[in-house]
Amino acid sequence: MRRKLGSARGETLVETLAAILIASLAGIIFMSMALSAGRLNQAAGQADAAFYAEASAAEAAGGTAAQAEVSWGAGGETFSVSVAGGGAGLKSYRAGGGAP
């Protein structure tokens, strides 16, 4: 080991190629991680935009509005419920039959 440290020959070809291979693999792994993060960020942005549109439609009652009758409790009481929201499943409910 001391002879290697004191040698003036420099690195061997095999050592240089191994270092280049390791650096290349590290670069490829880093690039794949960056691309995956970009795809995840884009998918999260699309999901966030879809949720915001659905929430806005539900809050503004801009989606499909409907009336429903709901039986509640042991006494069989019936309440009028207004339902509004977008088509993807996010709904807004209001008891009493008023606008949701």
C-alpha cells in the first residue's frame, strides 16, 4: 500500500474506467430520480386542479343539483336535503332543502 501511495505512475487504466463507470451510474440514477420527481409533481398538480374544480363546483352549487328525502332516527322523521356537486364524486349537502 505504501508503495502505491508513493508511486509517481498515477492511476491505472482499470481504476480510471472503474471511476468513470461509478460516476456514470451515479449520474444515471440521479437523472432517473429527477425525472420521476417531475412526473410525480405533474400528476399531483393535475389531481390538485381537479379537486379544486370539484370543490368550487360543490361550494358554488354549479354542478348538478338535486333534492332528496332522507329518513332519520328511530322516529322515522323525514328531512329534505339538497345535493350539489361535480361529476367526479365530490358533493355538497344541505339539510332543510335550501341551496347547498
